Amino acid sequence: MVVGTRKTAEIRREEILDAACEEFARTGLHGTSTDAIARRAGVSQPYLFRLFHTKRELFIDTVRRCMSETLETFEHAALGLSGEDALHAIGYAYMDLLADRTKLQSQMQAYVACDDPEVREVVRAGFGALVEFVERVSGADPQRVSTFFGLGMLLNVFASMGLLDNPEPWATRLLEGCKDG
């Protein structure tokens, strides 16, 4: 008889968060079933609810994770840099992040779910941390920081439409106009 090693609750928790990110990215807070998440994670629904008391709590934890991973990406990209060099490095790192469809869709689903006050609070805190980091590392004025984040949002929309890898002529012109941003 082969005896396997039991996974700790923390390992299972991370596996459930991975599965939840995938499911929530595709169908959002309201369209995702906890059954689908449990099946993807290879756990029972009762076990899922033992670790995460509600679907909303699980969704919020995936949003926190998404925002935290984005901040870590920014921090890693800007390491040792400042000013415009930091902004350019963060921008390119963010474009790489957008290539991961699940991360992109997770972020977009977080914004969609902001009609829920608890989700909105977590999204605001996460986005605020991104803004404060960019302000701190770049030393840029508010207009430059606004332009930077506005371009990021435009890139979100383009990535959502599949226009970063295969842009239509109008999208190419619009992206060309953003290059100095």
C-alpha cells in the first residue's frame, strides 16, 4: 500500500486560490460556482468552505493576490531604477503581465465586481498601493502618473480585445500615439 503525503491546509489554500483565479477570471464573481472551483482544485466543496467561508471571501482573496502580484511585478521591474527609467521598466513589465490572459481577466473581473462594497474596498486599496509605488519610485508629477495609469488602462482594453499581438490599423495608430507615454 502506497501512502501519500498529506498536503497542509496552506498548500491546499494556495491550490484553491489558483483554481479560483482561473474560474473567476473566466466567469466573474457572480457567474462562477464554488463547485467548479472545488473540482478544478481537486477538493470537496465542504473543504473549500472550511478554508474560505464564502464565495465572496474567496473572490476577495483572489483580488488581493492579483493586486499583490501586480505590485510585486512593478517592484521587481523598478529595482534600482528611478524616474522615467522606472516608469518604462514598469510599463514593459506590465505588458508582459497582460500576456497572461488569466491575470488580465482577473484584474478586469475585479473592476467589474466593484459594485460590491467589500470588493470595491480591496480593489481601491490594491490600486492605491500601485499608484503610491509608482509615485514614489518615479518621483513623477500627478499629471505624468495619471498618463501612465491611463495608458495602462488602455492596454488592458487592447489586451482584452486581443489587439496587442495582432492590432488592427486603427489600434496601431492609437498605440503609436501612446509610445512616449
